[in-house]
Amino acid sequence: MLVPAPDHLTSSRAAERVILHFGAVDHTATIWIDGQLATRHEGGYTTFSVDVTRLLTEPGEHELVVLAHDDPLELAKPRGKQDWEEVPHSIWYQRTTGIWQSVWMEVVSPTRVAHVNWQTDLSRLEVVAAVDIAGRVDEPMTLRIRLTAGSRQLVDDRVTVQEGRQHVLRAFRLDATGLDHLRETLLWTPEHPVLVDALLELCDSTGRLIDRVHSYTAIRSVGVRAGRFLLNGRPQALRMVLNQGYWPESGLTPPDDDALRNDIELIKAMGFNGVRVHQTIEDERFLQWADRLGLMVWVEMPPAYQFDATAMHRVTDEWIQVIECDRSHPCIVAWVPFNESTGLINLADRADEQNWVRALTALTAALDPTRPVVSNDGWETLGGDIIAGFCYTQFTDTYQEINGLLTADRQPKFPIEVIAAATRGAGTSFYDPFQIAP
């Protein structure tokens, strides 16, 4: 692959940095530019980035080489529903070897807002921003954070970033701005997915803007009490569908952004308010559309197929990265570290396997105490907060599994409005799809 050197390398903006981003490469990736090593990464479901500025010293095109290694017979790595055999069999599907999510380059300021993690506290009507700053902070800088909901300004905050400081934590009580009476209008729900838009600006000591980042969050809470799932403190029925996330023409790689949005619109049109993403980590664009369109998401870690120290290390490392990357998305309402005892065939009898499930479940709750954890979705339950919910299997046909409400190319097998009526429990009439003429 040939990539151009950005124009800034031959201009007065030569201090800027060039960042190369990978959505996901399965399973290990080694990256070279013009024969020089840029980075290595292990983990087929996690995003990674590398600063390649030092390798783009000359104008013109440069050679980018990505070597992906994914041994089909290696079972001690997270692999989800990917088959180890050449021809998919039983309930396993085509492998996803190589680059399967987006690759892009970004030109950024040498000192910049590198990451923002959002949390909200509904009981206090509070928004918390944890901001990581990359690069050198050699002088006091100003970080401005503005929060808006539609045309309403909620927060306009400025904080001084002292020399040498790389992390800023700010908490904003929205009721202090006189908006407590608008509490209900600010809450995110599947029916009314209200988002709070955020603008972050980093300025140097002279007031010169050096970085600007657009982001968003939402005010909502999730939890479990007395056997019920709660959204914003109120019981919320889970009407969910399992989604494998495969496409006939491209496997786990979505054809484009519109295809992801269309999937969510179809799911909602069928009367579902949530989706269990099954044994894969979705493209972050899927989560962005779920945030905006109002779809609750269970995020499920793709399992390894055997139990040993190597598998535990790999699953733990990737799962931590997944949570850190995606936890700011308001659509995510539950974490699922294990699925149906996959890779844990002796879970009912072996103490070490049981301890492993309990340990990763507890670690998940420690990394994010704001969401319920489903310890082992579908089979033996050890710890966690939820053991059952309304989740229909499944959204679409997937290769040899033809139990979808839609075909693999997203065509309904019977009218969408009939599916929606059944999902929502509307009416009492009985509809038999098998009476439809072929």
C-alpha cells in the first residue's frame, strides 16, 4: 500500500505529528513504513495507533506494509465464532484474518487532547470529563470544555493545565446551572436518545488555539435491583436481539457506514430496543449510531477456545482495552466477559475455571462500576448481575445458520410490522409466517 506524506512535512507546520490508526487487525500485526518498523500489536479485536512522523521525513509516496499473523489452529487467543477449519462447520463461521476494520491517518498538534472518557451521575445530574493530553506541556495551557444539548448551553468551563500535567479531571453539576427542572428532557433512552455535545479546546499561554476536539456524552444510568433491569432508575423491559455482525460479501467487515446505520434502524423497526453483540467487538461506528439512534448494547468478549495461562493473559489484555476504548458510549448497558462457557468446558466441576470467570467478572466491575456485568451469558453463572433477559436469536441468517428474522442480505422473512407487533406484545392476533406462499 502506498501512502502520501502529508503536506505539513514541507511547510511551516513541520512540528505536527502524523498518527496512523487501525480499527482492528486479526490477530497480530507488524507495521513497516519504507522498510522501517513502525509498531507491533497483538489482539484481533482492539484498536491501536502509532505516531509515524519520524518515518515520513521525505515528501511523496511511502510504502506501508502490514503483516498479519493469525494461526487458525491456535486456540488460546480470542477468536469468537471464527472457525479453525478451512470450511466453516456447525456453528462456526469464516475466519477474519488480517485487516478487518478501518485504517486512516490523522495530522495532529504535537500537544493535543488525546483521549476523553465521559461518565455521568444521574443522582447528582453530574457529567465528569477525564481528559488525557499527549505531548509536552512546557507552559501553562488553558483547556476549555463546552457542553450543549440542542441549542441550550449547559457548561462553559475553563481550567488551567499546569506545566508537566497530562491528565485533567472535571466534574460539572448541571442542576447548578438552573436546569434541574429540565432533568427529564436531558435523559438518554432508546425512545429519546438525547445526547450532550461537547467541544474541547486547548490553548497555549498566549491564548492561541492548538487543538480542538468534538465529542459527546449522554445523561443516563443503568443498574439492576430486585430482579429488574433499570434505566434511569426505572424498570426497563429488555427486548433484545442477538447480532453476529457478519455480512455476505465481507464477513465481519461492514460494507460502509450506511450499512451499520441501516442495521440499527432495522433492529428498532422490528420492535427491539437492544442488541447483544455476539462474540465479536463491533466497529465503533456501530456504537456511535446506537448512541444517536437509541439502541441499548450488550458488549461481549470473543472467547478463546481453550483454558490455560496464555488464554487468560490474552483475553484479559484485550478485554481491558475494549472497556477502556468503548466505555464512554451511552448505548452500552452491560459487559459480558464470557459466553456459554466457551473455552471452559469443565466450568461446572473445575475450581480454576470457576475462579477465572469470577476474577474477570470482578475485574470488569472494577474497571466500570457504572454498568451491570453478565458473567457467563447463557450457561453456568458465577457472580455478575444478570442471568436472563429477552434476547431473540437472531437478527439475520449467518452463513449456515438460517434462524434469522432477516436473511443474510437484510431482507425480512415476513413483514417488519408483524415482527414489531410480536416483539412489543401488541395485540392478541396470531400470525403464522409459514402460511406465506414461497
